[in-house]
Amino acid sequence: MLRTIKSLHNKLEGVPETVGDSVRKIEFSNGSRIRALHGDEKTVRGLSAVSLALIDEAARVPEELLAAVRPMIATRSDGTLVALSTPFGKRGFFYEAWIGDAIWHRVKVPASECPRISEAFLAEELRELGQQRFSEEYGLAFLDPDEAVFPTAIIDAAL
């Protein structure tokens, strides 16, 4: 993710210059910085006054990591948490945020709407992955896991 951010920054005009650059951090002439952190709740703790926390592959992030990241934005009135992901079943924080009534702004862009991905590639992926895996990875569908004995809808209706 940090490599992509660096590449995009280099293509922009009129943005602050890079004054420090390492494997896990970029610093800019205006004093702002971007840090890439490991996905381990034990090692991300301690940062505060973060204006933007970005969680990539959020559907696969353990609850403990989310709990460690959320306080980072607590002391800023403009603190924002962004979660990016493809679905990973009907479970976890990302699924609950997507279907819930929380204050999340949701944006859904399936692969079919991405001009950089060809129809031929998607057709091949559908053949290789099968309908269920393809629907999650490329169609952004939240599906019950293959190993589920009962679909989530039936369990929810029973409760």
C-alpha cells in the first residue's frame, strides 16, 4: 500500500515534497507523514492524534487489531477511519459495518466497473475460481462460507 501511495504522490503536482522516505514511512515538507504498520495489535499501539487510519483488507482484520487502531483517531475532531476490502463471508467488523446502520460511508466498486480489468480476465477468473469465490473477490458479494451447515439468513430468521 505504501509503495502505491508513493507512486501516486510522484504523479501529482503542487503537493508537499517528500523530505524523508523509508520502507515504512514517508515524511513531507508540510510536516505530515504516512506510516505503514504491521497488522499486529501488539505492535501498532501507542500512536495518537492520527488524522487518517487506513485499514487494508479490513474483512480479514482481527477484532483485536481494530480495537488497537480505533483509539488512534480519538483525539482529533477530523480523525477518520477508512476500511478497504473485498468481502470475506458474512462475519466480522467489515461485514457488520457494511450491512449495519453505523455512520459509515460505503463505496462499492466491483471489478466489472474497473476499466483496468478486462472482461476476458474476469471470464477466466470465473472459470478458475467458481461462482462463489469469484462473487466475493470480484463481485463484492458477502456470502456464507462453503462449510456453513445453515445459511446465515435461516439462522437470523430463527432468532
